Amino acid sequence: MKSVLVFGSGGMAKEVIGYIETGTQYHVAGVVSSEPFNNPYFAKRYQVFDVAPEGEYGYIMAVADPAVKRKIVAENADHWITYVHPSCFVSPHAKIGKGCVLAPQAIVAGDAVLEDFVFFNTNATVGHDSIIRKYATLFPNSEVCGDCDIGEDVIFGIGAYAFPKVRVAAGAKVSAGAIVRKSVLEAVTVYGDPAKPRIAA
């Protein structure tokens, strides 16, 4: 069983630790974060380090914010591993980069590509011929259909959906429940169906 350090101490970290603890592949040796856990159970069970201790640890990213992920990666050695929950479906033709996390029931279909440090939360799905670029985060029940290009640092909220062949610019955010029917060409936050930037009244 490989010992790992989980980066982050927020809600996502607690979820990821839970996924890891249900299996036999990894042992959580501690957490690396500038913040303590917000409840006594996790605080008592897992040591929190300000900086990663020396040792033969794998690193697992458990942070949603792309800017924070980038900062963590820049400040730490390249011991990053990808965690895929056993309940996921990953096509044998798909490609997944380093430092990714695939939560339970995630689906990576066809020849889809996940670049480095992508977080795929519960039931997130990506279809054939699509690419999810570095540091993107897809929250639960979000879906990217076939032949899409989702840029670096993009965030898909809970239940967000991208129609086939759309492009989403780097740094854009797709709000929870939004349906992207046409490409989002700028780093804006889009809402609704069809997904559009919100205009102040």
C-alpha cells in the first residue's frame, strides 16, 4: 500500500480522503495545507503539515480552485499521482494526465483526454474526442459531450452541461445548472440555458 499526502484540508480534501480510505491501494500519511481541518474528527485523525515532509510519498491534489492548484504545483516536487476511484469508467482509449482525481462514478469515454491536475467530481462525464485542459475542475453531475475543448482553469459547476463541439475559453466558469450550447470565447462566468454572461440591471 503506497503512502500518500493529500494537498488541501477543505471539503474536497475530506471527500478525497474518504474515497482513498475505502480502498486498499493507498494509505493517507497526512495532509499538506496552510489551514487546519474545520472539524475535530479529521483534525485528530490526520496530521496537517505546512510543507510536505521528506519521504517516499505520492502526492494527491484535493483542491478545486485552479489558481491554488497551480500555486501548490509550483511550490512542490513532482511526486503527483492520479487517483481514479474503482467505480469510475475510463475507456482504454482515453488519456489521463498526472495529478488528476476522478471521484466515484466519473466517466471518461471514447478517446477523451484529461490533461494534468483535472478534478472530476462524482458522476462527471466527458465524451469522445473531447479534451479537458490543465487545472480544470468539474463538479458533480456535470457533463462535457463529444468533440469539446474545455480550456485551462475552467470550472464547471454542479450539473453544468456542454453540448457537442463547443469550446470554453481558459479561465471561464460555467455556473451550476448552466447549459453551454454555443462556445464561450472569453474568460467570463456564464449562467442559465442557453449559458450566457450575466448582465447587471
